[in-house]
Amino acid sequence: MSEKKPENPELAAEATEDDEPAFEWMKPRGRREEAAASRQAPAAEGAARAEASEPVRAEEDAAPVAPATDKLAKDEPAKDEAAQQAPAAGASAVEDTGAEDPTPTSMLSVRPPAEESQRRAAERDQAAQARPVLPRVMQVLLAVFFPLLTIIGAIRAVTTPLFLWVEYHRPGFPSDSYGFSLDDRMTYGSYGVDYLVNFAGPRYLGDLVGTDGKQLFTQGEVSHMADVKSVIGTTFLAGTVLLVAAVIIIIYLLRRSNGGVRRGLFGGAIATLLIVLLLGVLGFIGWEQFFTDLHRLFFAQGTWTFYLDDALIRLYPGQFWMDAGLVIGVLVLLVSLLTIVLTWPTRRRRERSARSRNPKAARRSA
């Protein structure tokens, strides 16, 4: 059976070049081999890359896979390899930043940033250096008690027979123009001083009889001395309570606040010095007015004025009270200055207090 040639040669050429057979077996042998080779080249190249990147599977796992799951089986090793490479990449990134490798199960081992660490360290140092409130309160109380205790102690020093003897025997002290001798003054004057500090009643002075056989002190004088004794007794009792409280505060500060006693006494001495200077200026400017105002502060009007020939004026004249005020001021001034010198915040004392408050910082600086 012969083939029928086409009538138009050009159409015949196009038919031979463009119209490819529908099936592979219908192509000539040479073309079939070329087409197969062209299809197998990309597959071979992909297989080579897969063999280079994928791990070799065990022989027991090399079972034939169904065509539908072939692609999934090829993708699983790639995913496993990516999962294994991810921690390695994270570890290399951590090494590059200089931080520690966190544990896979917890993030507590990851160090905070440097700024956060410095902030926490500063807060810890500040908390360690912070002073408690109670020692500061104790220092303030000690500073407040110091002027009161010093003035009360000076008042107690002049309410003694020793001061009375020195005052009566000092040169220039005015004599009694109404007939009291030095021995009379020492005897009767000592009764008045003793009455202020003992527990006797008003009869201690009311029953005294003078050289003329008459009652030495009038009823008004005895009543005023009773008022003075009440004020003096209350003052000394308050001074005793303050002294006990000051001792307790000092013991507490010695145990809890190194340098606290020094700072409290220094502040109290400065305050006492200012108070004494102020009172001294007021007394120097006008002693009579100062003495009158002091009596008005503690006693009722009309209960503390007497005649010149009354026993209280003859035994304790105005010069006596001026000298007593001067001695009280000098004693308080000396105690304040001595305390300031002994508690002055020198550099050595401040450094010693700082070392005792923060020994760790002192060791680091050393």
C-alpha cells in the first residue's frame, strides 16, 4: 500500500515539521531518545542535589513508597535538617552578641541588659546605704534634750549651799543694811536653799524665828517660796526623766547608729549655744525687765513682790540673782563649747562613721 503525497510541497513541509505525533511510540526512534534524554536531565540534576543535601536513610527504612506519598517522603528529611540547623544558627547568634546560651526549657538563665543590671545594682546599694528612720528620730530627740538638760543642770548647780557660801564671801557682795551678819545670812539663807530641794512642807520656813524673836519669814514670803519650790521640783523631775531618756537614747544609738550620738550631741550643743547667747543678750540689755518677765512667766501677779526689809530681799538681794544668772549662763556656755569641740564633724570622724555604716563599700574602696 503506497502513501499519498501532498499536492502542495510547502504544506507537506509544514506538516512534517510542526505536526508532531500524539504518542511517543509514533515518533521515530531518534526523536524518542532525544526527548527522553531532555526529560531525564532535570530529574537527574534534582536527584544529585537531593543526594548532596539529604541524609542517607537506613536500609531498613528504604521501603518502596507509594507514588502518591513520594513527594511527602522526600520533604520530611529536609524539614528535619532545617529543624536541626535552627538551634545551631541561634547558638551562633548568641555567641556573636556575647550573651550566654539560654537553656531550651527556661528563659530565666538569660542575662538582662547591661542597663537593667546597673539599675538593679544601684537600687541595692541605695537600699543598703539608706538610714533607718528610728535612729534619725533618736538623734533629733537627743539634740532637743541637750539644751534642757544643760540648763537644768546649771540651775541645780546654783541651788546649793556651796554657791551660797561663795556668793556671800566674794568681794563686792552687798551687805545687809538691816542688821544680818554674815553668819546670820549663811544660816537663814541655807534654810531657804535646802527648802527648795528637800521634801519638807511650808513649816520648814514658817517656823523659823529671827534674832529678835519674831517670825523670820512672813506668810507671803513662805507662800512664794512654796511656789518656787513647786517650779524647781517640777523642773528637776522633768530633768531626771529627760536624763534617763537621754541615756536610753545614747545606748540605742551606740548599738544601732555609729556616729549617731556624736551628731545628736553636736546639734544639741549648737542649739544650746544659740539659746544662751540670745538669753545673755536679753539679760545684758535689761536685766530688771528680763527678771520681771521671768517671774511673770511662772508666778501669779502680786505674789512675788516684797519690801526691802523683808527677809527674802535681805538674804537674796538683786545682786545674788544677777550672779546666779551669770553663773548659769557661763556653765551652759562652757558645756556647749566643750561638747562642740568633742563632737565636731572632722573628716576623720565622718570617714569612720561612713565605714561603720557601709563596711562593704569601705572594703571595696580600700
